[in-house]
Amino acid sequence: MVNLNKLKGKMIEKGTTVSDLAKTIGIDKSTLYRKLRNNGEEISIKEASSIIKSLNLTIEEVNSIFFTQFVAFNAKDSKLSH
């Protein structure tokens, strides 16, 4: 799941609309809207990579937008093993 609030916040910060972003990453805007409505679950790795480059995201931003569940899951497991 993608943290849509953070992604949308970065888009606003960079002055990018969903239509602009879709064009930049090479997909139809209606496709991107649909993927965002589904919590970003259908965003491919290639599309995520293009979004990262398009918005010039830092590693911290990438992790907080695209890997929140993974990081939270690993943090939880780390606490359980200690």
C-alpha cells in the first residue's frame, strides 16, 4: 500500500497534477487515477521508479511513501525477536 497522503503532498509541493505525473511516467491519467483509488496497490515497480525520478524524491521520502507497511512490519518483527 502506498501512503497516498504523502505522495499527494509531494505532488502538490512539486506543482505536479495527476495528469502531469501520468504523462511523465507514460500511462494514461485515468489509469493512474484508478491505481491511486486502489491505495496504489497496482502501481508497478517501473511506475514507482518513474514517480520517484519525476518527483525527485529522497530515500526517506521513498521509504515513507512506498514502503510504510514493509518498514512497520520489519520494525514489529525486530521488537518480537529481542
